[in-house]
Amino acid sequence: MKTIHKFRLDGAGQPTTLKLKPGCRVVRCEYLVPDKAVFLWVEQPLKVDLPELERRFMVAFSGDPVPSAYEYVDTALDPFGPEAYHVFEVKEKAGERPDPADVSPLSLAG
């Protein structure tokens, strides 16, 4: 069996850490106007014996520099405003944590 859970992401440029099961996948990303926040919906197995893994996600505006190791997930649009919120998974380079000073711009236009 599997389920889909909804998670709110921090919009202040700080990564949000989620505890997810192995084999999970992001199925939706949306900006919810009443909450003024970006949310992720993640499908994951319901097996209780699976360990939880920490995965980190960050929200960036169009044009914001993002470390090149971060992996693009999806974009959420504000239906009543000009903003686009781009969600990235914070990936670590082999054997090291991402360097916040790494501001290599990533093409957000796709």
C-alpha cells in the first residue's frame, strides 16, 4: 500500500527537511493562496518497517542563484501574483555537504 502526504515548505530561502520513506516521489507542487506558502505532495509506501530518510527541499524565486548540485523538482505559481516558486531538492556532492556560498546560477527557464 501507499499514500500521499502534503508538506509545507519554508519560503524564506532555507531548506525544509522532510522525513520520507525510501521509494517516495514528489507528485505535485503548488502555491496555496490561503496559506501563502508552497506545498509538496509526496507519494510514499505505507510500510511501517521502512526507515525514514531525511530529504531537504528549498524554494527559490525566478532568477535566484541556486547551488548547481541542487536538483529541480517543480514550479508553483501564485495565481493572483507575478511570482513563480521553484522547488529544488538539496543534493549533496559526493562526500560533502552543499556549500551555501556556491551561487552558480541554474537555468530556471527549463
